[in-house]
Amino acid sequence: MAGVALCGSVGSIKALWETRIRKNQEEQRRSRAPREGGAVVRLCHDWEQRVVLTRLKQKLQMEDGRLVFRIQQEDWKTLPSPLVQLNQVQEWQIHRTGLQEIPQFISSFQNLLVLDLSRNAITDIPPQIGKLTRLRELLLSYNRLQTVPEELGSCENLERLELAMNRNLSQLPVQLSGLKKLQQLDLSLNSFVSVPDALLRLPALQWLDMGGNQLQSLPDDIHRMEKLHTLWLQRNQLEKLPENIGRMSGLETLVLSSNGLRDIPPLMEGMTNLRFVNFRDNPLTLDVELPARKMKAEDEDEEEDEDDRELFGREFMLTYIQEARKRAYAALSMPCVSR
């Protein structure tokens, strides 16, 4: 009987020991599974990132000595993070992709000279844009911007800024006056009701387009834009021009068609550098006809010459001012009629 009891005790101990071993092995397998699964996930992620990076590298081109990243008419609503590995790129050209945002890692592209993201669906400019101190051109026309960050004023080498056709854009931060090298600015087809103050503090500004907005007046000190040679103000709601517009001695092109102007300031007569001016489609008070010209040589196109006279409008402007002055003098010299 003692032998039987001993054998039974040994068998129980063996079974218990094997059970513990199996449980331990199962626990080890369970603990290894997440680690192995995580490794697999990381491996797949790394592989996907490499595939994406390879695809992005196919978008690189050398143009005029610059490394350009170009995407057109493809579906890229966001830009993948592997792009940051191509931060030696000097120019972005991304058009008609449906891009909705500029990535925050844009600040890593310190060599960027041109950032052209026009004709997309971008709603915001990240403040990181201010880190691009070498940027010369920022083109964001035909997007969905409503605001511009004050940090953009830190792009100290910016020479060209295009924000046309964003529709709901109506203000610019005063900090943009820090763009001391800005020469060309396109704000057309937006919702501006006045000229932003920052524009009067841009010492290098030469070309400004604010056509197709809702401008109701121009600043009295508009002549502070001393370097400006081209000014587009067509299709606004202007009813009057400030007298100081005549002090813009460097202005060569001035487009004022399709406004509500009633008169032309007399001081504009002294704008000797003004070569192109257009007052077409304004309800001007005086009905002025241009004086007839002398007969031209037969080999000249008289019809084309007359079209140029109407288009450029400088002769019309001078004639209008002279006629307004004559009528004013005539009114002053009329004798008073006593009752």
C-alpha cells in the first residue's frame, strides 16, 4: 500500500509541474505576440514610408539650376511627412491637387526660394512660414484663405506675394510692413474694403493689383508708396480719388475702370510719367470728347490709333481736367444777376 501511495504522489507532482510549464510557455507566447506584432507594424510603416519617399523623389526636377518639387493635377490633399527628408529643395510647384493645408514642417525647408501653391484648396497659412527667411516668392492665389499670419512679415527677403482670388480675404496684418524687399503684390478678386495700412509702409513696392475688391476709398496719403509704378484698381466701388494721387510722380500705369468716379483730380495733370490710364465705365460728371487729330499718312492704321487713344486714356484725362477748369472759370466770371 505504501508503494502505491508513493507512485500516486509522484504522478500528481509530475502533472502539476507539467501544467505549470505549459502555463508559463503560454504566458511567454502571449507576451511575445504584441512585441512581434509591433515589430511587424513598424516594419510595414517603414516600408510604406520608403515607398512614399520614392514616389516623392520622382517629383524632383532640376530647372534653371534649382531643385524643384513639382506636382500638378494629382490628388494630394495633404503632403506626407517623408517629404521633410527632401529639405534641400529650393522651389515648390504644386498646382490643382486639392491641397488643403501647408504642412507645419515647411519650416524645415530653409533653402526654399519659391513656394507656389496656387490653385488648390488651402484654408490657412501656418505661422511656421515666418521661418523661411530666404523665401523670395510666395504664390497662393486661387485658394480659400481668409487670414494671413503676422509671422509672414518675418520673410525678410520676400519680393513677390500673390494672394489673388481667395474671395473672403479682407485684411492684412500690420506686421507685413516688415517685408522691406517686397516689390510685387497681387490682392485682386478678394473682399478688401480699404487699402491695408501695411501697404503704405512697404518701401520697395512697385506693382500692386487690388482690382475686383470692394474698395470704397483710397488713403489720403497714398503718395507714400513712392516706388509704385503700376496700380490696378478696376472693378471696385471708388467714387472719389484723393488729391494726393497726383503726387505719385513715379506712377506709369493706373487702371480705374468700372468704378463710381464722378471727377478727376486736377493735380493728376502733373503726372508726367503716367503713360497708361483708364477711366472707362465711370459715371464722370462731364461729357468730354477728344479733339480731332490731324490727318495721318495713308500707310498708318487710323482705326488702331483711335482704339489706342480710347484705351490708354491719358489724352482723355488731360482733356477732362482742362474742360473742368474752363467751366469752373466760366462759372466764376459770370456776372451776378440782381433781382
